[in-house]
Amino acid sequence: MTTTAMLRAFCDAVEQRNGRAFAELFTEDGVYHDVFYGAFAGRAKIAELIDDWFYRTATDFRWDMHDPVTDGTTLYARYTFSYKSTLPEANGARAMFEGVAIMTLHDGQIVSYHEVANTALAFVDLKFAPERIAKIVARQGAELKARPEMQRHLK
């Protein structure tokens, strides 16, 4: 499967709420690190992320990957992503994100998926209270500071 076809299958599986198809793009022990929900390891958990977690408070997903770059082992792609929120305070608003997907690949499958996403716009779209936004951003900051590659930046 070409990189472009894999990325389209990745996005289509989310849009179609097809966790099984999404999980099949990953190795058996693959890990999806979601910016909101954390790490989901293994195909069963990755499928659960899509079928249950993503659709728990959202519907009508749209996901597009742009400008992919890969060396066969690492894949980067800029993405645009949106969904309609079913949270009461959002009043059906479409939450929109822009980010970068970072994937480690092995034999054409995803070993790990990480993302760097600009979530601030979505929080405003969803009409989150400032206190809620602060709590989410604080958690994201703590997770960043806990990563091994950030340790020298903490000194």
C-alpha cells in the first residue's frame, strides 16, 4: 500500500467509525497516542478508541492528511481534522484542529502514532469554560514535561 493510500485508509476508517479497519493499519502491538485520551496499545484497544472513545461525544468526523514525508521508517503528515460535538455546551458546533501526525512504520504498518495538535481553536469552538481549558492544557503540559526528550529542558 502506498503512503497516500495508507493515510486515506486511516482517515476513512475514522470517518466511517470502522475501528477494526483502522486497527488493521497498525502492527499487533502498535500504539496510538491520542492528544486527548492518551495511549491505546494493541489492535483491540485501538479499535475501541475509534468506535467508542472518538464517537462518545462526537459525530460526523472529517480527517485529511496533507504533504506526507517518509523515509520508510518514520512518516510525518500535516493534518486537518474536525467533528461535530455532541457535548451539551457545544450546541452541535464543529470542532476544528490542525496538527502533525508522526508515525513509526514497520513493513508498511504503523508501530506507533503520535501527534502534535493545535487544540486551542477547538476548545473555543466547543465553548469550553476557561477553567476547563486551563485544566486540559495543564495536563498536556505535564505530559510533555514527563517525556524523556524534555528532561534537559527542565533544568
